[in-house]
Amino acid sequence: GSCFIRTDQLDGETDWKLKVAVSCTQRLPALGDLFSINAYVYAQKPQLDIHSFEGTFTREDSDPAVHESLSIENTLWASTVVASGTVIGVVIYTGKETRSVMNTSNPKNKVGLLDLELNQLTKALFLALVALSVVMVTLQGFVGPWYRNLFRFLLLFSYIIPISLRVNLDMGKAAYGWMIMKDDNIPGTVVRTSTIPEELGRLVYLLTDKTGTLTQNEMIFKRLHLGTVSYGTDTMDEIQSHIINSYSQVHSQNSGNSTSSTPSRKPQSSAPKVRKSVSSRIHEAVKAIALCHNVTPVYESRAGVSGETEYAEVDQDFSDENRTYQASSPDEVALVQWTESVGLTLVSRDLTSMQLKTPGGHILTYYILQIFPFTSESKRMGIIVRDESSGEITLYMKGADVAMSTIVQYNDWLEEECGNMAREGLRTLVVAKKSLTEEQYQDFENRYNQAKLSIHDRNLKVAAVVESLEREMELLCLTGVEDQLQADVRPTLEMLRNAGIKIWMLTGDKLETATCIAKSSHLVSRTQDIHIFRPVITRGEAHLELNAFRRKHDCALVISGDSLEVCLKYYEHEFVELACQCPAVVCCRCSPTQKAHIVKLLQHHTGKRTCAIGDGGNDVSMIQAADCGIGIEGKEGKQASLAADFSITQFKHIGRLLMVHGRNSYKRSAALGQFVMHRGLIISTMQAVFSSVFYFASVPLYQGFLMVGYATIYTMFPVFSLVLDQDVKPEMALLYPELYKDLTKGRSLSFKTFLIWVLISIYQGGILMYGALLLFESEFVHVVAISFTALILTELLMVALTIRTWHWLMVVAEFLSLGCYVASLAFLNEYFGIGRVSFGAFLDVAFITTVTFLWKVSAITVVSCLPLYILKYLKRKFSPPSYSKLTS
């Protein structure tokens, strides 16, 4: 045997390196005495086109050569198991230029908006630190080595820089992640990043995939339309009774022969114009749907039988429990499952034949002569079958209405009914047939085989030959299949829209299907206008279409990936500006790279936070490009889930994830961040007042362990307990998603709120220090004990002032910190003197137990905190926040 690779169509260069290694040959009687060849062909040029190969297989006895073209039909895909025979492998090209690799992008390190805002505030604090130190040195009069004093002041006031902020925030983020994963209302949620939980509370754009994300990727047959009569889910039993009657008549007329098509064809062959009965039309339609597909029934091994699935088929074990269907598309499976439900069951299929079982249990065999697979160009698939009993040859075709409307006989209902079904959210398929004579088929087969072996323009020639058959076909029926939406998709999308989040659907599906799902999921409301962007190729067309779109107001936009590419090339800014004003945007026929590009466009042009959600490998680029990526564990594996920042099991969980956990994470982190800054500012203010009183001397107010203890054991637990705070209950946040709009404005943490906290810190620091100096003038050696005690009490009260909803752990933290401080007074007495060596003053336990000490410290604390409580009360009374109106 021999395998010839034709190289006459290569580019004429000499650097082609083709190496063929033919290993063994053996006789395979099952394949008609064909020789099998193990050959491996290596080509060192990526431009090599697999369609320019022609394999020639010759028989041992010098019979005429069997020619067969190498094409997509005889390609073995990854993970295929070869049950018999051998395979010729052609290594075309692998590397960075392959399609799958070019459609992926390198992940970036994501930084939350809150972190960026805190970075800005920290820079402002650093400038304040330098300015304060310079002011102190200036007031000192630049005496002596002033630069040394400058550095001393920088160190003394270094508490202005909140070094512990990073630690507190990271611990808080870890706590938020733990709370999300422990939430019983969203089981199976996994937090895969501990850096950006606050982003969930700041989102403005949600970019979602369609199949598997909004829909379950599970199809259910909903409607059959025959032109004059339509059947829905509630009238399927009528179809079943028609099928049972039809086949019972056929078998009684043919005395047990398993012929099915003769009775239904007689009226057509004798008098084509005679109107068929509804029963015969249903019979033909169901038979066409049962035959025109690429579905294969698979039988699981029965309990107690260790054999393979083939044995089940050989034994004719066609029991429904063992049978499952496999196909390249879930639509196909839905159609075959429906024909089974009405009585016509696909029981077996191989490369050359398929068998159907009638309601009466008879087996009908059909030989598969040709299959024309579905392609995105043709938008239809066809099959030519020969009935074993009658020998009749029939071409069945099904496809999209746009492709089929031109090849079926004239009718006045197809276009209208397709529109009606699309408005119901159904995916439509038009089914047609054509009877062929033996001569017609032989002529077609000869031309078809010649076209398949042509070297030049093979696809065009093959398509031309097939189209010669696709003329004046008999329209049988229109089917409607529903891609079931995920649970609670509609209320979830409505909640997100009410929360001020703009939703964009990016899908690889065709325009009709995407529009269909957008309507059925209420992404686009039924009353809303939809502007379908016409396909544009040139700059002029894009300009005209943009002008037409600009004139429309408050309408959803539907655009294909090709048109989007043209618009972004010439009118990027104008297009994004117009699209951002739309209530909803649907982009269909999007590649993975385009999805990521759209995310980056929104980030660049709007500066708002984006979230991407998807379930498949084609969504990974989009998920990684977005500020917050959410993956759904679906039927397409865990690729998206593992690449995302948050992984959920159902789309509806995103509502609680954003409204409750996003809200809490942002609010809590904002409060925590500002409180840690306040903690550092207040002690720096006290140091500044202390130094001013002592003629601007660079002497520290608090020594060693007091400074360490202040940031840790004395105040850390109450401050960190802010991560348990919540302004509204989860039920309220879900009931009123409009509350989410306030979060996107970023008012919880801004320069305004930061300045308010700075003023509070300066006021309280000044009161604490001056109060200690005024009230304890005679006991000045105890100023450290007095001011530090008042400081700790003030901090604990300020935490209580900040908290909006109390939790028992917060109360424990407050009293635990107070207890730790009181206990430390006993064994840290040497730290409470002013400058232990110079003054030699130590803390007198008898002094701190006196009533004088207690009332004076209490007075200082009350003066520092009471005005703030009064201001807070007045603010809530006269200008309450939106959430307080709901909780009151």
C-alpha cells in the first residue's frame, strides 16, 4: 500500500521539509481488503493547509485506487480512542500562533479601588508628617543642628503613617472571604483571591456570557408548527396519537413489514397538489426530525453484565433506562428526545445506517448515503437516507430560517411564525425534505466526490454541488426549542439593574439567538426598543449606522463582533460613549479576545469598575481582564471557575454576593481604614501639643511598650471588630437593591470623610493633652498616666460611636481591651513616668485609685467624645443616610 502526499500546490520554495515515516501494513478484511498505513507526516511550515493533501489507498490486488479527501470529517479530535484500524497523523503547527493560545491573555495582578484610594490618603498623610516636622523645627527657630531635630520630629510623628493599616486590612479581607464561603445562602462559593472583596461593592458594569451562564445549556422542545396548525407542550399527546395511528395503519397495510413512508408518499407521487391530511403531515415531520441529525444513542452496560456497550446493542436491548444520546449540539439531543416522547425512537446508529423504533415496537432501518454537516456559513445541515424496505431515497434538511427560506417552496407563514417563536424566546429550526430518484442521486454522488477531491476552491465547489440539490424543497415544519434559563435569572437581572449596574451580554452565539435570550431573560424589557446594528464593513457604513443609532433614545443595542471591530477601529470614543448610555448591550459572535477588549475599553473610557462572569474557557480572558472576575462551575468544566477571583455555582448567587457581601466588605474596609488613620493621627497630635508646651523639644511623650501596646493589645480588638459591623440587614439589602447605587459613588471613603476624621483627631488629641495639663497641673509628673488612660478610653468610645449594628464579639473586644489596659497598669508602672531617667517619677498605684484621678480622666474623655456623639445624633436627625430610613 502507499500514501501519496501531493506537493504540487506548495509555494515552490525549497525549504519544505516533508518527512513521511511509513511503519507497518496489515490486512483488515472488515474494511474491504483495504491496507492500513501508519504514517507520520511532519511539515515545518505553519502555512501548510491540510485541505491540500490527498490520500490514495490502493488494494493489494491492483484494483482501482480508492480516493478520499482529507477534511474535517475524517479528523480525530483530542481524547479520541481508536477502537480499530490505524491513523495517519499530520503535525501541522503548534505554538504561540495557534488559535487557542492567541485567544488567551496573561493575567494581571488586580488591585482594588479601595486600596488605590487608601494609597492616595497615605501619600497625603506623609506630606502632612513632613509639613508638621518642618513647622516644629521652624517654631524652634532652627537653633543648633536643626536637621537632626527635623529627623527626630519625623520619627516622633511617624505614627501619622498608618503602618498597621495594611495588616488590619489584609486580616479583614481574609475575614470577608471566610464569611462569603460560610454563607449558607450561596453554597459552593469559593473566594480565590484575598485582595479585592471590596470590589464587589463598587461595580458599575457587569459583562456576562450567555450559554451556561444565563442559560443552563439544556434544550427542551416546546413547539411544532405545520403551517396550519401549531402544537405546544400541552398538546403533544395529540401528535403522539397521530403517530401511533399512522404507524399502526402502515404496519397493518403492509402485513407486518416495517415500511413507513409508502402510504404518506402515495398522494405526493400521484398528485402533488392534493392537500395532505394533518396526520400524514405530522408523520412526515416527526420522521424528518428523527432522521435529520448527528445524534448517536449510547447504551450503558446493564447491571451484572461486564461487557461493553456493543453487546447491549447486539442483543437489541433498546430499553429506555440504558439509553443516552450524544451529539455535538444540545439542540439536536432535544429534538431526538422529543421524537422519542411522541413514539418514534432512535435506537441505534453507525456510520452507514440508523434504526428507528415505531410505537408498535417495529424496527425501521435507514441507510445513510451522505451527511452535510452544519457550518456557520451554510447555517443548515442535511442528510440523504435510503429506506431499507422501499428503497426510496430522501434528502432531509434543517436549518435557520434565513438559510432555509430561499430553498423551500413558496409559503406565506414561515417568516411570520419564526418571528412569533423568537419573541417567545425559542430557538427555531426549519425542516424540509426532497425525494430523489436513483438516477438523480447517482449523478449527484459523482459530482460530489469529484468536488471533494479538487485541489482548488474545494469548499466552494462542494457547496455548489450540494446547493444544486437544495431547490424547491418541501417545507415540512418549524420547530421551537427553548434553552432553559438558569434558576432565578430574571429576578437577579432585575435586581442588578435596580442596583444601577449596567449589564452587557457578550456571546459567541448568533444574533437571533442572543436577541432571543436577551428578551426571555428580561435583560431587555419587552417594551424596550432594540437597535440591531447592521453589519458594517467600511468606515462610511459605520458612520451612517452610528448616526442612525444616535437618533434613538433609551434603546438596547445588539451588535455583532465584526461590526464592533469596524466601529472601534474608526469611531472608538463615539461608539463607547453611545453604548454606555444604553440600558443593555448585547454583543454576539464575539471571540474571547474581543470579550477582553470590550472590558478594557469600558475601564479606559469610563473609569468605572467592571465585573465579568462566565462559565467556559472562552470567558477566561474576559474574567482576567475585568476588575472583578466571577466564574461559574458549569457543564464546560472548571477553567473559568479556576481563573476567576470568585467562583459560584449558579448565576442567581451573584445578587447576594454583590448586594450583601460586596456592600459589607466595602463599608467595613472603609471604616476600618479611616479608623486606623485616626488612631495614628490622634497620638501624633498629642505628641505635637506636648512638644509645643516643652518649647518644641523633640522629646517622646510615650515610651517603648506603651506605643507598641497602643497599636496592638489596647486598641486592636475593638478596631478590628469593625469587620463585623453592618449598616443594613442582608434581607433589607436584597429587598432594596437601590441602596447599592450609593456605594458606587465611593462616599464611604473619600477626601471629604478623610478630612472629617483628621479634624476629629486634631480636636480629640488637643483636648486630651491640654485637658491633662490643665486639670493635673499640680501632679504634672503623672501626665503620661492621665493622658494615656484618657486616650485609651476615647479610642474605645470612638469605636462604639462608629459601630452601626452591635455584635456580641464587639462588646467582648471592648471590655477585653479595657481589662488588658487596667491589668497592665500594675506591671508597666515605670513606663508611665515622664522620661524615666531624667525625672525619676514612677506611677503611684495609690494615685490612680483616687476619686480625683478618676473624675478628671472621665471629664477629659467626656469633653473629647460627647460633642461628636451630639453631632452624630443631629446629623442622623436632619440628614439621615438612605439606609437609616429603611432600618428605622
